[in-house]
Amino acid sequence: MEFDYTVVLTAIIAGLTYALSGYLKTVGEKWDWLKFFTTVVIGIVTGAVVAYSDWELDMAYNFIISLGAIAIVENILKAIWRKIVKA
């Protein structure tokens, strides 16, 4: 099976679009970089799973969510952010 990078690129664009549109629809919402990057990373991971497994998008997304990926990604990003800020 050949890895399809266009699926991952599409997932990155979709994650960026989803994250940005979520902030733009809500008036006065404070920008949250952690939430933004979490959304983008989940999109990237979902795209990679779709490309690697040849699953449908909803199946791959449900798989990622069932793994607890949002909490894991948030924790990793928080740890990275703390290391950068305290460095």
C-alpha cells in the first residue's frame, strides 16, 4: 500500500480551516493556541490514519477519538509549551 501524502495535506488544511472557522464564528472568544494546534494536529493524525489504513474519514476519526487522542495531544502540546516558556 502506498502512502498518500495528499490525504495528509488535505487533513492539515481541513484542520486549519475548522480551527479558524470555529474562532471566527464566535464573537469575543479569546484566542487559544492550544485548542487551535490540538485541532490541527488531530486533523493531521486523522489524515495519516486515512492514508495509511485506507479507512473512510469518519471511521478514522472515530478511531482517533476512541484512543483519547485529543487529551493526549493537548497534554503533549502543554508539556512542549511549558518547556519553551520556561527555557
